[in-house]
Amino acid sequence: MAVDGSRINFSITDELKIIYGETKNKTRTFIVQARCSVIYDVLNNYVLDDSLEPLD
């Protein structure tokens, strides 16, 4: 098994702001991001579970 997590940047739309909220990046600009996570079976080459959630 392998686990990977990352952040995904989305386009800044009102709908995505409602779902995922806003966060600041290094330049103090507000962006829309989500946290993603995947559990992967490396032996059989398939995803066992995944998640896409707001940062907070």
C-alpha cells in the first residue's frame, strides 16, 4: 500500500469558495484549495480509497 496526499488549486468561483473556502498563498492572494488523499495498492495497481476535502 502507498498513501499520497496533496493540495489541489481550483479556479476561483463563488461555488468553489462555498464548498472549499479560501486560503492565502505565499503572496497573500486568496486562492481556493482542497486537500486530496489516495490509498493505492501498488501490487495490484488500483486505488483503494480517495478523499477530497476542504483544508480546515
